Amino acid sequence: MTKGDKIRRVLERRDLDLTGEELEERWLNDNDDDSLRGLALEWNCQVLDCSLRDQGHLLDTETVRTKTKNLIDKELSMTESDLQERGIDLESVLDDFVTYQTIYSYLTLVRGVEYEPSPSGKSHAISTLSRACTKVELMAQSKLDARDIFAEGELTADVDCGAPCPSCEARASLTYWLVEEHCPQCGYGKRRSTKPIEPKGRD
Ligand SMILES: [Zn+2]
């Protein structure tokens, strides 16, 4: 069973406001609140809210959100006893909580969503990032040259902003992430790699 199947099972069992179609639309719409992490938080809030309603408790959105975050962060004591007093079965609530990876698996593997980002936003981000890196390089280079450790220009500063893959932790440059939108090693990402990735040969 794939990780994303959990979403389908919970949707069948619980009366959430979210639907599979809605998760898909919101992810594709590119709003900041609808990142995978944002959608996972909303999902978890709805799971808790649904259990509260079943026990006859109508709490406001903010309160539900705070309690949900406390449960996720394992800040349990207060929240836990409060919810237990309200008759909530915490184990079943936590069982139905998901991570952003589960939402991702559901959208890509179960629903087969392919994501195409808007090109304007992307090229803007790439050029901003590359300008920022150049600035840091120039600044670093002038500091190095001023220290007189080597002959001027012999030691070259090279700024590479990168980030590890959330799935396999392989490191890739931010420009790579922005352009390719998937991990160079395992293919994790919004736009998945279409071919298996060959390890780079070393000469
Ligand atoms: Zn990876």
C-alpha cells in the first residue's frame, strides 16, 4: 500500500471538509498557504475538528489549530488532558494525522497529478538568487584578497546555496531545485524526474 492511500482511507471514514479534488486544485494553484506543508496542517486540523464535533464541541478555528500544532509538536500534557476530558480518542486522531510527504504521495501516486509551475515566477526567483550569490562571492573575495593569505585571486570564493532533499537528503543547489523541481538522486519533487537518474561518472 502506498503512503498516499492513507488519505483516501481517512477521507472515506471521516467527514472532513477537504476532498481529494480540493487538495489537488489547491496544490496546483500555487498559493503560499497551499504548500504541501500548509495542506498537511489543514488536514490535521480538520481531523481534530471532526473528532471534536463528534463529541459535540464546536471550537473556533484558531483554537483547533493551536491544539493541532501542540499535538504535532508533542506538546502533549495540557492539550492531551483537555482533549481527553472532551472525550476525544487521541490515538485515533494521531493515527489520522499526515505529513506533507503523505499529501505529496497521495497527489502524485494516487491521483497522478503532474505539476507545472508558472514560468515567470520561476525565472524571477532564479535571477534573484543568482544575483545574491554573486554579491556574496564578491564580498567574500575582497575579504580573502585583503587578508593576503595567497597571491591576489589565487584563492577563489565560490558561493553555492544548496538544500538537502526532504526525502533522501542528497544535496542540490537551489538553482537546481528551482529549475528541475525534483531531487537529482531520488526524483522527489513536484515535477518528478521521468527517467531513472544515472550516477555521475568520475574521470
Ligand atoms: Zn532525494
